[in-house]
Amino acid sequence: MLSQFDYVKPLVLNEALDVLSKNDNTYILAGGTDLLIMLRHNLIDARHVVDIKAIPDLNVFSYKEGEGLEIGANVVVNALIESDVVKEKYTALYDAASVLASFQLRNRATLVGNICNASPGADLPPSLLLYNASVKIASSEGVRTVPIAEFFTGVKKTQLKKNELVVSVFLPDPGQGDTSCYKRQTRLKGHDLSTVGVACRLDGAGKVSVAINAVAITPLRLTAFEEELNAKGLSEETILWGEKEIQNHIRPISDVRASKEYRLHMAGVLFKRCMTQLMEKEAHA
């Protein structure tokens, strides 16, 4: 049985922010793929649920050349897959969206909901880290912007305060000659959470970026690893070196999904697969 709560469906953003500012134990409903499960199993003490799907400001899904892509809180994951801009310019995000859950769930689940749930193994954050995304956060006190690398603070924890909600996520324009990919390993073939997921990016200047999930309490951008890779220069030898070296930059644990040792091994394997694919793509460009 669902817990008892007040349900509100505001038509404007300020109304939603007003509810958040005046009430404790308030939860946001967008796609609801995580929230409804928690409500059904009484895992949270929800006194108020704010359904934001009718707020037009949160439907933004807009790309401006030279600036970037803004994805509003109501944009569902299938919209990312159907977008030519995402597929061509932010390919790692397209890859991650394509493997997230099932088609039916992707019609409900949102990118913003995925990051606010803050699972260490979530598929979408690594690609957002690659592209230096920023998170636009609103409250009755105003608006602030937080780099995605600072947004996650722990397992199921973010910088969000109880009176705030995420309005949108912004990804800067990667420019010309940029390519990326995301690959993951799961226990089951099909719809399962990542055991490890690696996203790699090769920008127009030939610089490599690497992000990873499920190997720490938050998704990670491996900046120190990137510096070592870029100092060596991209080559097949560097990729083979990186396959082993990446293990020195992560601290996975053993849990019901995989052992620490397996995660360390698969991080290297997935890095090699990603970088090999990007090198081949660049060679045929």
C-alpha cells in the first residue's frame, strides 16, 4: 500500500518552488520510475508529492550551435535517443540512453531524474561528465548552476537542498571533430544496472576524456588518468597501457553485482573497447 501524501500538480515553476519552500518531506514526480517504487515499498516518508510534468519551463530541449544543448527536467530518455543532435554531437549520451532500462521505461524516465536519483551505477552521468555538463537548480530564493562533477556527493546523495529542484542540464557545444562512446558490462543480457560503465571522448584537438560509473560512491571523471594519456599521445600502445593503468585510478568494491577484482578488470576492457572504436572512427573520418 502507498503511504499517505498530498499530491500537487502545479502549472508554473514558481508554484512548485513555493510548495518545496513551505513543506518538509516533499518529493518531485517527473517520470516517477524511481519514486513510485520507493512509495510503493514505503522506503521514504513522503508527505507531499509535486508532479512537475505540466510545467512548460521544464520541457526545454534545445540545441544552439556554438553554445550547447539544454535538456529540461521533463525530457524523457527516449527523446535523447530520437534526437539527431544527441546522436551526432553527444554520442556517448546517445549510447547510454539506448541501453537504459526498457523502451517503456525510457518513455517515462528522465535524464534529470536519473542524475537526481544519484545511483553510483547510473548510465547517464559518465557522458555528462565527459562534456562538462552543468546542472541548473532553482528554489524560491533564486537559481544557481553547479558543474555535474560537483553535483554528486555520495550514494543517492546530491547537492540539492530540500527546497530546490533541477530545472535543466546544459552540455556545452563540443565543436567539430568530436566523437565519444559509452560501453558497459551487466550481469544479464538485457535490462540490468551496470556492473561497470566507461565513457570516452576524443575531442577535435585529439584530447581524450574518460568517465566511469559503479567503481566509487559517485560517477567519476578520471582527470589524472586523462592527463597521463594525453601526455603520452593517442596510439594503440597508449590504449594498451591505459587498459592496465585505469585500474590505478579507481577504487571499486565487491557487492552482489560483481567483485572488486572483476570491476577492475572490466574497467580496463571497456576502456580499450571505447578507445579502439574512437580511433577507428577517427581514421575513417
